Amino acid sequence: MALPKDSLKSDFPIFNDSDLVYLDNASTTQKPKQVLDAVMAMYTDSNANVHRAIYDIGSKATEKFENSRKNISDFINATSEKEIIFTSGTTESINLLAHTLDNSLGPGDDILVSEMEHHANLVPWQMASERTGASLKFIPINSRGELDLSDPEKYFTRSTKIIALTHVSNVLGTINPINDIAGIAKEIGALFIVDGAQGIPHQSIDVQDLGCDFYAFSGHKMLGPTGIGSLWGKMELLEEMDPFMGGGEMIENVSMLSSTWNEVPYKFEAGTPNFVQAVGLSAAIDYLNDIGMTNITKHESELTSYALEKMSQIEGLRVFGSPKNRAGVISFNIDGIHAHDLAQFLNEDNIAIRVGHHCAQPLLSSLKENSVARLSIYIYNDKSDIDMFCTSLSTIKGYF
Ligand SMILES: Cc1ncc(COP(=O)(O)O)c(C=O)c1O
């Protein structure tokens, strides 16, 4: 067993006295008591605006907020905590980049994404392409649901200025070869942005080792509160970039007609930040560190193999994608049963999964599906969750 104790569920109040089987972790994760306590403590003993107040609780709040930045920086091995920009999550992080990098784009330039992107890493680039005249290009996927890199010269060219790819597909579970693509990006002089929403919650991340230029992620998918996430970027790039939003704290000096900018990262953090949530995210990171990211990856990988094996015994069940390097996200349909009916029946057994297009409509189109069912695993799931899920699926099959 990869985890330090039999079940982590007792740390998560939502599972207390409940038979909830929660398998919608790619959407959002449950919160351990340690995170809830950290958030509550901020509101009860350190609630004052950060970077402004000179009274005691203000200093305390600022210190906790900045310590959280340092904790995130250490967690991903950034070269400095100043490379950590607090955002509301992956979506805001990618929008920040699409808006601030667009002044280097124009007709004749390419933005390269893939067919498996979440809308959060597609729509902002469609908008940037409209604004700038740059073309949006796509890396296709092969029959296993992996990036098709068999003909790299076709996609990676000297016109490619930005490559923006997901680390892990939120539909197929595919783990993309970030290191390899970082090497190609360097060769052709493109900026490489990684959507880490489904990566960082499940595996140890070392941004220096990954070799990308930016890594975006959401706190709520890694046990943290909603409304907080980060954008990591290389300092020399962040320094060159214009701010995203204007407002308080992102300035150095303001006159009636113009302003100068604060230093990185504050230049990108206009207005009151979600400082309470940032401290909650830091508590989530402490929790993950206590368990150990290697143990988490191993646990999820064992559970994913177990789930795939059990699901393969259900007649008519089709799993989408069979990537060699995969995470604990499994999308499937059962012949003759609509995905929405499946989710509704599972809910009667208090089993939570997600169905729909999973904010990846182009991918669903290439799978020729309108809606797929998806289970996604996290650290508190265990074999009994998978057993209950599969038993429930078999019962549902009996009805149809
Ligand atoms: C791969 C991927 N990217 C981006 C997002 C957007 O994350 P958020 O809604 O937290 O900004 C998600 C959310 O499911 C995702 O799975």
C-alpha cells in the first residue's frame, strides 16, 4: 500500500458518517480538516488586508500570505517565490498569458495547442488569435489518445511563437511528454506554456526540470480552497511582460494620466488578493507533502489499474483512450445507456461522477461523442470506492 495510512477519508469531514463515493476529482477535490482549519484561522485571527495594514493582524496576514507563496514556490522548485503569481486558478492564469503575450504576436505567427485541450487552454488563444491575426494550429491525437508527435516538423515550425498544452488530459487521462516538447520549443524559439490543472495535484512537479516557461494551476483541484491558483513563470519573462489588470497594489507610482508598475509578482496581482484562500492552498500543500507526492502517484496509479481491470469486465463498457502514460482519469460510455442516465442512477447510490463534454468539445467531437461519463481518482479514494462504483454500474446495466 502506497499511502501512510489505510484510508485518508477520516481527514475529510465530507466523508464523516457518509457513504459518499466521490469520483469527480478532476472537477474539484474535497478539503481536509487541515485546510478548513487554516481558512477558519485566517478569518478568526488574521483577517486584515495584505501589504497595506501596519497594525498587528495586518502584518500577520501579510506574513502568512507571503509564506504561502514561498511554500508553493518550494513545492514546484521555482527559482524564487517571486516567480509565483497568485491568480484565481488555471483559467485566469492562462487568460493572463494570452492577454500579456499577445503584443508579441501578429499575422504569420502560430499559436500551437492540441486537440485535447480544456476550453480554458483553447478559448483564450482563439481570442488572442482574433486580436492579433496569429493562426491557431493543433497537434492532433492518435488512436490511443496521445499527442501525435510522429511528424513534428508539421506543427513545430519557426512560425510557432507559443505552444500551450495540457500536462494531463482531463478527459483521457493522458500524461503528455512535457520534457520532450520543452526541448522542441527551445529549438524553435517558442514560449512553452503548460496547463497544469490536472498535473500538479497528482505528481511531483519540478518546473526547472520540466523545462517549460510557464505552468498554470488551480488550488481547488489539489485539496485547496476555490478562488485561488497560481501562474509560475520564468522571472526574466515575467519582468518583460506587461501587467494583465490595472488597480491597487500593482503600481509603483500613479499620476493623473499614467502609472508605473510594481515589481514582479505584484505587477500581476491587482486588487485585494484571495489571501485567505492562498493560506488554505499552502495548508493543502503541507498535507500533500506529508503524504508524499510519490506515494500519491503510486496510490492513484494502482487504483487506476484496478478500476480499468474491473471496468473491462462490464459488457458494453467502452473506455476512451488507452495512453501508455496515464493518470487516474477514465472516461467511458456504456452501449445503450446515455451518460446522463448513468450519472443519475449512480447518484442514487451516492456515487458522484461527472458526465458531459468536460469543457473539451473539440476532443469530444473527435471521439464522435456528445457526452461521456468520467470517473477521476484522488488520494482518499480506495478499492472499495471502485468496487461500489462497478457494482452499481452492473446493476444499472440490468435495468436497461
Ligand atoms: C486541464 C484543465 N485545464 C484547465 C481547467 C480549468 O480550471 P479552473 O476552472 O480551476 O480554472 C480544468 C478544469 O477542469 C482542467 O481540467
